[in-house]
Amino acid sequence: MSFSKEVKEELSRQVSSARHCNIAEVAAILSLCGRIIISERNQYSVKIHTENIAVARKSFTLLKKTYNIIAEITIRQNVNLKKSRTYTITVNNHEDAMRVLQSTKLVNEVGDIEENMSVDNIIISNPCCKRAFIRGAFMAAGSISTPEKFYHFEIVCNTMDKATQLSNIINIFQIDSKIVERKKHFVVYIKEGSSIVDILNVMEAHVALMNLENVRILKEMRNLVNRKVNCETANINKTVAAAVKQIEDIKYIRDTCGLSQIPPVLQEMAQVRLDNPDASLKELTGLLSTPVGKSGVNHRLRKLSEIAENLRGRS
Ligand SMILES: [Zn+2]
């Protein structure tokens, strides 16, 4: 199951006990994936379309629990490559539909539909209702990428006004959400891993939050190990480059004035270095006839380089 589905599955089972929150959640779902149909005889009905069974289940439960409405469910097998299904939740009865629409303020007292089915901020004035609203919006039009791959959370809105409203509500919880336009839609998105943890917390998807945290810890550990390996590789490269330079200098001395012309300790050092081109400083300390520390070896090698530099300067 994708992470998106996992989160929706978890949220579908979690229904608030407060009526105000449930109304806010229904409002979000209707606003983003609902439709109002008005018959010739001026009878209203409400439809919710979704491809996710968890969203269908949640919508059905919310309607039952908040309004005591048993909605109709129809399932259609789509004839596309994905072979997905579309679930439609319908409230056919005019009075029932009106109760839902008026409580969510999607229509006013005389039955006028709110433009673009935008949700009135009055529905979401309580912090608890704001959480429910975000949850509903995510259920209706949201997705989360699998955290093993990258961090991305988004909710697709059909108008800029809805996206702005949603983004503002998310930002009230100190989460940095942004809006991007994509194919005539307005996408509210969150990128940062820690912000996605926060939004899961706001929506009260606690199991998904734990799973995401586990992935984040693993990722962090892997990054740490990688950084360490990179650092070690860089050090090895530095050591190799230094050795190459030392050998070059020693060969220069040998080929110009001859190694016999330099002090015996340096002669020995030069020979040991030539014989062991891959040895580290520490390994070189053990190869000399009289033991000398790392700094001693380093000092002698530097002396050899100085001699080579002088010789080069003379020629
Ligand atoms: Zn509430």
C-alpha cells in the first residue's frame, strides 16, 4: 500500500466526536470533490466522487454520524489502464441534501450555492475544526509521497481562493506550505520532512507519523554514514596526492645530484619512501632503521621536498 493510502486509511477510521469538527470535515470534502445537482423540479442532491475507498468510507461515516443520513454508494470500474474504481456517495433526498449544504454553509438559506463551493471561514473558526478541515481536504484531494523516496505533501484545489484559504490554515499551525499552479489547478504543498511530520500531527494521523519518523531516522543515519565515508575518502585522496609529490621530489634529487649527496637520515627516508609508495606516514615510521614518530617522518619528507625545490631553483 502506498504511504498516501496508508494515511487515508488511518484517517478514515478516525471520526471526531464533536459535531462542529465533522461539519468542517464534510465541508472540505464537498468543496474539493463534491457536486451539487439541482433537478428541474428544484430538488437538490449532493454527490461525492473519489477513487479511494477509504475516502468513500469516511464520507459515508461522516454523513451517518453527523446528519443520520444513509447515503447511497455506487461503484464504477473505470475502463482505463489503471483499472481504477470510482466511488460515488450520493445524498438524493432534497431535505437531507439541504441539511448538509446549509450546515456546511455551501448554500445559504434561500438555496443559493456559494461560488465555486468555497468554504466560509466561520465553519472553521475553532482550532479543532481547522484540523478537521485540513484532514477533509487531504482525504478529498491530497497525497503524500513515499518518504523513502522524497518528502512531498500536497492538496490539489480547483481555485486559487481555496488554495490560499487552505495554505493560510496550514500556516496557522506553524507549518510552511506553499502554492504552485499546475495544469489549471492550484496545489498547496509542503516539502520539508519535519513539516510533513507536523501536518500528520495536525491531521492526527499518529500511526503514519511514527512510520514517517522511523524512515527519517534511517535516512539521517544513512546520510551520516555517507558523510563519514566521503570524508575518509577525501583524506585518503589527500594522502595519496602527498605521496605522489614526495616521490616526484625524491626522484628529482636522485636524478640531478644523486641521493648520496644528502645526509644519511634523509637518504634512508628517501629510499624507504621510494620502496613503499602506498604507505601512510604512520606505516613509514615502522620502516626506518631507528624508530621515529609521525612528525619525524613528516619533517624528513618536508626536508627532501625543500632540497628538491632548491635544486629546481638552481637549474
Ligand atoms: Zn471543532
